[in-house]
Amino acid sequence: ALTDHGRAVGWGRNSVGQLGFGVVDDDRGDFGAPPSTVTLAGIDAIDARGIHTCAVARATAHCWGYNSSGQLGDLGTETRPLPTPVELTPAAR
């Protein structure tokens, strides 16, 4: 969820770091666990896809979570439990 103050909070499973608070664990899947705050501030938009999340903060895209197919846009396949900037380059013409 995106707060009025440009912060993101997440709750539920965190088996691949999809909550974005720096650890990979599944303890947050327990009922009654409080939402965790993502370490990224100044978020303008967010899109959560179950096992990975992307957000735009201060005109820069950041993604975190599962990355087996490069879905985080960092040209790798390593799971990332913290927001990682995505290098956006113009397409060649």
C-alpha cells in the first residue's frame, strides 16, 4: 500500500523479499504480523505483483523481490529484498 506520505508498507508472505524491507523470510505470513515499511521514501506510484514489486520515487524506478526472469529490470536474476534502482535507457533508433 502507498501512504499519503510517499511511503510503502507491505504485509503477508516475504519468501523472496517482495515486501522490500531488507530480509527474505516467511515469518510475516503469520496472521497478526504488522505491516512492514519499505526502505524507499518519496514514492509517487507503486505496482505490486505478488512476488516482486516496482515503484517510482523521485522520477526513478526501483524494483525488489523475485527476479528469476529478470523482471526487476536490473539485467540480472538475483532476488533483491531491498528496492534496487532500475537503469532506464532510451531505446536505440
